[in-house]
Amino acid sequence: MPSEKMLMNGSHTVGEAAVRAGCRYYFGYPITPQNELPEYLSARMQDVGGTFIQGESEIASINMVLGASVAGGRAMTSSSSPGISLKQEGISYMAGMELPGVIINMMRGGPGLGNIAPSAADYFQATRGGGHGDYRTPVLAPAGCQELADLTFLAFDLADKYRNPVMLLGDGLMGQVMEPVVFPDFIDLKDLPRKEWALHGCEGREARAVYSMFLGQQGELYYHNLHLQEKYDRITAEEQRWETKRTDDAEIVVVAYGTAARIADTAIEELEAEGIRAGLFRPITLWPFPLPALRKLSQHVAKIAVFELSLGQMVEDVVLSVGERAEIYFHGLPGGIIPTPAQVAAFIRSALKGDGTVGRRIDV
Amino acid sequence: MIIRTTFAGFGGQGVLLMGYVLSHGAMHKGLNITYFPSYGAEMRGGTANCTVTLSDKKIASPVASNPDIVVAMNYPSLVKFEPAIVEGGAVFLNTSLFSEKPSRTDIEIVSVPTLELAKEAGSDRGGNMVMIGAVCARTGMLSLEETVKGMQAALKGKEKFFEQNQKAIEKGFAFIADGK
Amino acid sequence: MSEQVEYIKVFGRPESLKETPTHYCPGCGHSVAHRLVAECLDELGLRGKTIGVPPVGCAVLAYNYFNFDMVEAPHGRALAVATGIKRVHPDKFVLTYQGDGDLAAIGTTETIHAANRGERISTIFINNAIYGMTGGQMAPTTVLGQNATTAPGGRDPRLHGRPIDISRMLAVSDGVVYAERCAISSFKEIRKAKKAIKKAFRCQLDDLGFSLVELLSPCPTNWKMTPKAAWDWVAKEMVKTYPLGVIKDLTGYEDKK
Ligand SMILES: Cc1ncc(C[n+]2csc(CCOP(=O)(O)OP(=O)(O)O)c2C)c(N)n1
Ligand code: SF4
């Protein structure tokens, strides 16, 4: 049975959803603004007989996830931007070894230590692989507490289904905001598909190894990469998710994800009162980016307005999707600032007029 | 209907708890809510604030360009948030701590001597509960019963504080009913 | 006619400290530790040739308070950064100032290897048994039974492991010439700490090797104690896990009595 409606902040929501989704192994190192998540799980894992370890670093934590995953457990780690940078090596190994695992990034302002306010400046890092090598990780971008819960479940399922690390990309605001949530029922661990590839000791079978190094002279690494790519193509074809609002007969459509989309949504409501017909296109998977859907939409609207909490990252995917089908405008704010709906409304008005006072036109 | 309320004050004045009480009360009443606190290093400086949005429709942005209601538990909070309040909005002042008044004339001003009232209700520490009582009573966001429910949900597991807090909330409601 | 009175300055702000008020909480050990470091640098005439590396932790803004050159390092990497600096400037004075999370958790590798290489660097290690900056999570040095936000109910050796005595572990290494543990808990102990810091600095000036002073340091905020209770807790409780005194001394310096 799903839970009653509960009032929880975003970090606790992810923690509770993870436990209900069958995660019994959490490893992480403290960093603001996501400490409430490990703090929650340090107690909650005791209730459910799971494991919580505060690793000595993010590097250690992601490698503990790697270990728990290869042993067959549903495992996760969480951090914020500087810590996620440290995890990239481990994520690359997990991708190469085809190990599932869930990584939460509650992004904060960067580069370097930056600050702890919300930001969305890790889009490139998250969607382009982040670490070394030719690999991809599905990236889910929640825009509220209910979606944090639902996408946490999805993250574990996708990770197991494709044997691949999956990232949930939130920001400081998503981690702190409190909203009513209804949690899906607890997964019965016995119902999860058996992980035939996991290591439990070779008693009764041939010994096997899990690795990412392919030194063979017969092109083993070459074929391994083609195999991975075939998987990424499958994910691209099957796992795109997005949401649209008021896009029918819109004069302009705002493209935004996560917190930025929530703020843009209110801006659009406010503009309706002025007689401006603006719509919203919200990617939920950032990789795979819902390119065909946005392409199709752009055939019917004259203007696309991209709003980001970074100085211009997702806009590149929008350009790839839209091309010259519509005029593209961009407005981005450096990480570490929470914008108001009024600021976004000003951008939309400016893009409609094409006067360049807020944001700028992207020359395709 | 959509109402945005910002609570602000020193850390330790129970500012975030006021936001929880309103949020829980409104959720039990069946409204949509979002609650967004200031956090982290922002709080080292000794100030705290949170914004609660209530609506009967789905709420888009958890941050508001302009709050409808500001609850200023100390003077710096009044200075910081007064300019942002919407025309026709309201500000609640914790007059136990400061006597300065807003300069704006297009907003309603409600003065609440929280500490004196809390003492009358039998506790030195219930100033925030008196205030949330006064806020809910004056704005009609929650009834007395809903406010008390909200407090109990917000403090689940700390039942020993229920009785005292309820008295303080009732005091806040009575203060408004007396037409102060 | 009054006589001309001559004043002798007996106490003042060390030149190595700026006049900026710190952001540290009342009763925090960081402020005292800053002052001790600054006094020692002044007394040894080192301010102008010092390059310091603060941690990521509550002392991340130390460059606003110390009045000498400083450079930020990523969390835990202070001794790697300091190594780079010292190799470029062997004739300059290089110090790191690090918390327990920074030095003994995320930075353990960098710490052990810089010490083991015998880098001519002096390290001030602030052990407050908690993660101050991030709001009270368990530190590697959190003592058994001590509460932390990620050790609900207190540190339990089965679940969370035991507190680490990194200074004693480092002392095993041949690169370390001097290691001492002191406490910010009373005037007497603070005076001892100052002597230790000065000695550690001399090790670097005499090109002997790596030196370390660990300071047990109160964090009233995250221990949820009054300043007075926190200082007492250092003196009475923390020293049980981390006994005070010289851990290793190969300097051959004669201590002035
Ligand atoms: C890579 C990375 N991970 C995590 C953090 C968050 N962080 C900042 S300070 C700190 C630990 C602080 O504890 P300590 O070193 O004991 O110093 P204190 O604040 O107690 O003085 C952490 C985990 C960070 N800045 N960078
Ligand atoms: S949190 Fe603790 S270590 Fe940090 S400044 Fe306050 S008392 Fe000092």
C-alpha cells in the first residue's frame, strides 16, 4: 500500500524512497546542502536492517557503492557538486563494469568550493558522462518532492534494468524544500529480479570476474565499447521523459528543468494574466534528452526560451533539438542565486519582443 | 487562492517551527503547500527564515517574488522583508523585541507582544506559538483547531510540549479576537 | 607638573592576525588556535615568509583572519598543496591548518604521505571530534558514545568504528620528527600548546622534517554545550581517548624550563 500523505523535505524524501525501493546500502561523505539525506538514513537504515557508512571521503564512498553493487545489493551514494567531482572516477569504473548504482547530486554553486545555494551548473558533467571514457549515465531531474520520491524508485529500476549507474540531479532547493509526498509501497526484496552476474562466491559454479580493463589484442575493448553503446542507444530510444504544459497554441515555449522549471511555471501563470500565451517544456530525463519531442514541438512555435540556473549548458541540447525551426533565446543565472518568477517573466517578455534586454538570442 | 507567508527572525526564536505548524495544518486541511527554509551557512550568521506557500491549486514556484504576509520576529527581518510585501499584504511584528514600525502605508500592520502573551499563557518560551496563533487567526489561513493539529503534527514525538503550545496558540487567537 | 609616563606594550594583537572579527562561535577553539599560531610566527619573525594552507572546514576563511599569504586547497588536500609550495620555495615557511575531517578522513592519504616523505612542513591539527562546518556529523575522531547527527544515539564501535588516533599513527613514520598533542582547555594547557607550536615551527626552520601539533579543541555549537561545559569536556573526557603530551620527539632540542 502506498503511504499516507507525508510532509517531508526533499532530502528526507529521497532517503525514504530509497529504503522503500529496496536500497539497503548507503555510503556517503557529509557536504551541504544534502546532509539531511545521510542523517536521515543513518537512523533509517538501522530500522530496516540496512547498512549506513559515513565514508572517509567521496572517493571511498563511491567505491563502497561499487563493492555493494557487485555483491548484488541495491546501493547508493549522495553528495553535492564538489563531492560529485571526486566520485567521477568510480562512476566511470562502474559504467565500464556495468554495475548498477544510484548517485544523488544536490547541486550547489561552483566552480571550486563555490557556495551552498542552489545551482544547476553540473549539467554538462552529469549528461556527458563526467568521468573518463565513452560512457553515459541516465540523469533524472526531479522538480518537487513527489517527483523526488518517484524518480528515486525509477533510478533504482533503471540502474538494475540496464546495469548502469543512474544519477538523480537535484539542487540545494530540491534538497531543502518541504512538500506533501505519497510514497509507493515498500518493494519486497525477494521480488527483485535475480542478478545473475553478481558475485557471491563460486561454490557450485565456475569462478568469474567483473572488470573494466580489456587488454586483449583481439579488440576486446573495442567490442566492449560497442556493446556499451548499443545499450546507450537502447536507453536513448526507450527512456526519454518530459512534461509539457500549455504548449498548445503557445507563442513561446520555455524550456527549463528542476527548480528552474518550477520558477518558470509560476512566471508563465503570471504572464497569462497579461494575455501572453507561454508554454513550458520540462525535460525529466536530461540524458537521454527528449530531443525528438522538443524538435516536434519547435515546428509549431515561433520562439523557444531556455532558462537555466547556469550560464548556458542545457541550451546546447536545445539547439541540437530545435536547430533553425524556431528562434532560440537564452537566459541563465550563475549558480548560487535563487531567481524569482518575476525575473523569468521579464525574460519571456523580452524574448517575445526580441529586444535583448533580458537574456540573449542564440545564433544557430 | 494562493498565499505566501515568510517567517523570519533570529535562530532560536522558533521561526522554522512556525512554518512547519502552518504547513502541517494546511496539509491536513487538504491544501497544497510548499515550505522552503534558509539553510546552511546562511544560518551561522544567526538569522533564519522560511517561506510557506498555500494554495488550493498545484503550486509551481516554491520561491516567491513577493510574499503576501511577513512575520518579523526581529527588527532586521522587518528591514529585510518589508519592501517585498505585496500591496495590500500584511506584516506581523514581534513588538516584545522591537518597537520600530514599517514605513509603508499600503500594508496591514499587526503588532503582537509575543513574550508578554506567552508569559500570560504560562510559558517564557512560547512566543512563536502565540505568533502563529495570531497569524492564523488574523488571516484566516487556519482555524484554531487546525493550527493546534498542525502544531501536533509538526512536533510528533514531542508530546510533552503539546499542552503548553496549545495554550500559547489559543492566546494568539484570543489576542486577535479581542480586536488588538 | 606630572612626570612623563612611559608605557611598555605588554599585550596586543599579533601582527600575523588581521583586525577582522572572526565568524567562530563563542567558546570555539579555532580562535585561540589562530592566536597561538600568529604569536609564534611573530615571535620567530616568520610572517613575511610564511605561506599557509587552511582547510575546508570551519576555518576555511582563515585567510580573512591570518595576516600572511594563504591559498585555499580542496577538502583534505592541504598537505599535497603545501608540498607543491614547499618544493618551489624550500626557503619559505609553509604551514597547514586542518580539522579532523580534513586531515584524518578525506585527506588521510595526503596526510600520511606528506608526513612520510618528511616534508619540511608544519601542521596544526584541530581535533574537535566533530564536523563543525557541515553541522555536527560524525568525525573520524568522534569519541565512543559521543552524539553526532550521523551517529544517532552515540558512536557505536560496531556500527561506526572507533575513533582514530592519527597523530600516533603518523608518529610511526620516519619522516615525522616531532608530534605533540595539546589541549585548548585552560590557560595552563594553552601555554603548553604555544610552546609545542613554536617547537614544531623550529623543526621546519632547522630542516629536520615533518612536524605536527594536534590541538584538542572545543566545538560548543555542535557538541550542544555551553562554552564552559565544552572546555571542561575537553579537559575531562576528550583526553581519555586522546592523552596529552609528546608523542614523538627527534629534535634533540633542550626544552627550556
Ligand atoms: C569534496 C568535499 N566534500 C565535502 C565537503 C563538505 N565539507 C566541508 S568542511 C567538512 C568537514 C569539516 O570538519 P572538520 O575537518 O573536522 O573541520 P571543522 O569544521 O570541525 O573545523 C566537509 C565534509 C567539501 N567541501 N568538499
Ligand atoms: S561550529 Fe564548532 S568548530 Fe565551527 S566555529 Fe562553531 S564552535 Fe567552532
